[in-house]
Amino acid sequence: MITSQRSIPEVKEDTPGSCLDERAAKIRTFQELGPPDLVSLTKVLPGGKTPELGTFLYYTGLDNSSSSAVAAHLNQIANTISQEPQAWFGKYKHFKVTKAIYASYDAFSQVDVVVTCHLPGAVSTYVIDGRGEHVQETDRIWLGVFASSVMRSLVTTDDEEEQVNAIVESRALDPFSSPDLAKLFLHAFEELFYEGPNIGCAPEVQTASLVQNYLVDALLKTVELTGLYDEALEILERLRTKEESVVALIVKVLLLKDEEVKAVKALYDGIQKTPRDPELLLIESQFLIKKGKLTLALKSAIDAVNSAPSEFNYWANLSKVYLELGDIEQSLFTLNSCPMAAFKEKYHLKRLLLAPADKVHLPLPNDVTLEDVVALDTNMVAQEHRSIDQALANLPAAKLKTTLAKAYNILTEIVHRTGWEALLKYRARIFVMEEEYRSKSTSQTNIAENGNVNADDGFKQKRLCERWLDNLFMILYDDLKTYTMWQAELIHFQAQRTVYEKLPIEWEYLGMCAFRLHHYKEASVAFQNALETRFAPVCTRNLLKYYLLEAQGLQKQALHSGANGSADQASVESAHQIERKLDNLDNLILELIVKLTAWNHRWYSEFAPYLVKALGTVVEREGLVKVENEISAGYAEETGVAAMMNDYFQFFKLFNRPGADS
């Protein structure tokens, strides 16, 4: 919710409202969930002697459940601007908003809903399709536009690629500012369930289905954030009476609710009814892996692949099962068989209108003054980028996307266990590279239909290595070489008792390289080194991931220790040590969350599900009262940090999340 102190980004137009005309002309080109919402403002200076000024900005998460909700927000924006002088390209001007227009795309009906507020004055609404024609406004369209807005917010706000390549002239609001809005989305999910496959799916999914699409993804995120498990389960049980595949979603929600017994029963019943349901088999396999039942997990994984041989996720899971079993050859064979969707683009928010830098107004928020974060010198960061070794800056692994990135993660897990030399031996033993095959196959051609090369052309029973996997081996070599050289340099400097110095951006790239290779401790050291010099959002996000993993591991230790039931002194001391480590980690996690929240706030983003979940783990362990007190004690009132974090605290109270009442 915007308050009078919070700034908004704006793009200056040559002609007021022209952004809406350009948007309307492009509706037919919108794909999947469509673009972010658009707000167009017409402003004047008091006295009426100057011409009208047109500006626009983008939104995600704005409450568009009705025209009145949109009008209320538009009025609030107008009041914010009109109440006091606004910073405007270096000068303060006292604008008055005369008209505010909001446009949002309904991905289900493929139309734009447009709400116009004349200030002061009437509110009008119309719906326009891709042909530029007005269509009848219906409750169904309003439900669709609301669901689409929520999906755009939930699908993109945790995407690191989205954060790096952000649309800066954009605001990200919490789509669930009240439990009623979250429940309305659950209702929308039920009403629109059968249309879910029409709006697209994650890029690693080859074909959208009723249980694999963006609508389903948004449902699961909603439930995880809000804890509305029972409401979601009630809806899913109703849908299951007509569509049995919904049982997979029921199982997922039960697992999110931490009700394993009920989840296992639902999983068993579902597989008994539809034994070839690949999503159920995948869930079963992943559950069995966590429980250490690898032989059983393997059977489920194989059955899932046989049920849906064209889907990446099932092959990737099978490769992981073989890896857990220590069967490196089969893990590599399976990885090589993964169907890739390298050219399927991941959904992300896109600008509809070009915004020249000299027309983009990005005022610094004046209500949060965490100086090392909000006042980060971007010129200094740019200079760092120009100063570093470009080979480090351009490591190809960092640019991998979708299924290639997921396949690379499996390959790095393999090399983390085998080492590079052993991996090369495995590769030489089981694969023939495409160039090697071409050079020999001119005189020895006898390949079987399954891709194996017969023993009589001299390749024994090798399999042709897919070109993309061959390329991943080379990319892996670059990462490993970078990491090994870094560690060797570090040891040399330590032996010489000399300080090993790097620019923050160099530490960031080295840390990311180590993180990709599953050397998490070394990665965390690099991120910490970077943050000792200046704030770095990428380092902070990844250091937060590391601390959350550490805390998760300590909690497992604590549970294991408690399950043993031993009361001897050594066990008691061990429990106290774990508790102290968790307390320390919680403090570190809280500090990073505050900094990332301040950074997001500087860029007009008030909603980040990954921060809600991270903060939720601390609140569940420590209790909300203690966390609130630590924030109040740790940051002076004038910094605005406590007020900023209060948005998240109110979210936990509204949805009665674990720890909110203690």
C-alpha cells in the first residue's frame, strides 16, 4: 500500500495517454500471462498556465479485484502526488493529477480491462480485445484479470533473472494485502482451473496440463505463503471428483502443510487409481529419495519416465536417483537422454514501451535511509565491471537458462562427487563425442535405433553424446578452472601471509562460480568478502540462501538429537550448541533480509515471496514479538527500517503464520 512518503517511478510521455494507445495496438501480440499492469497519469501544475504532462509506470500485485478497488488505488496515487511537492528530475514541483488510467491484461480472455478515473469525478471502465474492439464487461473477465495479475506477481517476483534485468519503472505490491484477496484467488483458481493449460507453463514442461501450468504454480505459491491449506484442499477435493489428476496437487499441498501421513495415503490411493500418472510417480520418487529409500525411488522414477518420455523433469529426477545410488554411468546416460527445451523462453515481464533514460524518473525513497544499501554508488559498480577480467565476468555457465541450467546443475552434482578426472574417465568410457563419431563413422557406420554404437565399428557400446551435453562439459571445465585457480591463488597468498584482495564484483563472480559447483562454504566466504566493501544484492541474496541451508541442516540435527531421547550431558551440550548456532544464524539471516528489503524498497518493490518465506523461518523459530523487538533495537527509528519491515510483520499476523502469536 502506498503511503504519502513512498516515491513512485515514472516515465515522461510526449503526449499524455499515448502509452495506452500503444498498449492497445499490441494486445494481439501478448503471450502467456501478458505484460505488467500499466498506470497512466495526466498531471498539471497549479494555475493551469503550463500544458498537461503525461507519465506512466508499471505495476504487479495491485488489487484489481473490482473497478472500485482500482479506483481507490488510483485516487491514492493522485493524493500522494498532490499532497506535497514531488522530486521531478532534480527539482521539486507541486503537481495535481487530473486523470489516472489503469490497464490490466486478462490472460484467459485475452483482453485488456481499462479503468479511468477523472479527478475529481466519475470512474469508467471498458474492455478491449486484440482487434481494438470493445467487448462486454463481465464478472468472468474481472475474475480472469484478477487471477492474471496475481499470477504475474507470483511467477516473477522471485526470479533472479527478473531482478537483474528488472523493469525499473515498475512497482511490485503484495497481491495479498488481506486474507480475502488470497481467498478470492483460490476461488478464481477453482473457476478457471480447466483453462489453466491455455495460459502456459514453466519452460521445463514440454506440454501444459491441468496440473502443470502457471495457474497451478501460483496456487502452490499462494498456499505456501498464506498457509491457507485447508481452503485449498477443500477446493482441490471438489475438483478431484471430476478430474483424478488433481490428487497430485492434493499431495503437494499436504506436504507443504507438513502432513506426511495424509500425503502418503493420498499418494498411495492416487497411484492405485492411476498407476501411470507421471506427476504422482515423480512425487513418490522424490519423497522416497528424502527418506533414503533409493531402490524404491528408482522404480517410481523409471515408471514416471515411461509414462511421460517427452518431459524433462522426469528424466532429470531419474538421473538424480542414479546419482544417489552411486551409479554414475547410468546417471550420465539418463542425463544425456533428457529432452531439452532450450528454445522455450521463460515467462518474464516485458516493457511494452521504450523508455529513454532521459525520460525515466526514479526518485530515491525518502522514508528508508539505510545508507549503505539505498545509496549504493552505481557508477562505482560500473567501474568495477569495466576493471575486471572479462573471462571471469563472462563465464558461460552464468548465462544458462531453463532446462540447460537444470541439466548443468545435475552435471555439477556429479562432478562434485566424482572429481573432474574421474568424470572424464566416465565420459570417455560411455560416450562417443560427435566430432569423434564423424571422423570414424565415414568408414564404420552401424548405429542402432536406440543411439548406441555397435561394438564392431570400434566404439564398443558407447552412446553418442548429445551436442548440448558435450557443450556443458566444456562449460563445466571453465567453471572448474576458474574455481581451482582461485583456490590455488588463495593458498599461495595465505602461505606468504599476504592479504588476498579482490574487487567486490570479482568476489561476487567467484562466489557464484563456487555456488554453481556446490562449494557452498567457499561461496559464502566470497560473498562475505564482497559485502565487507559495499552492498551487493546478488551476494546478499546468495549468502541468504547459504544461511538458510545451514539453518535447515542444524534443525535436522536438532530433530535427530531429540528423536534419540538421550539425556546424557554430552547430548544436552550438543543441543545447546545447536541452539546457539541457530540463534546466531537467525541474526545473520535477519540482517540480510533487512538489507534486501531496503534494496527492493529503493526500487519500489514491496513484495518478495522468497523474503517472506525466509523471514517466516526466523519468526517460526524465534516468535514474531522477539523478531520485532530485535529490529526495533537494531535500527534507529529515523532509518525507517522498522516501519518498512512492519509490512511483512502485518502479513504474518493477517494470515496467522507460525510464530505470529508469540
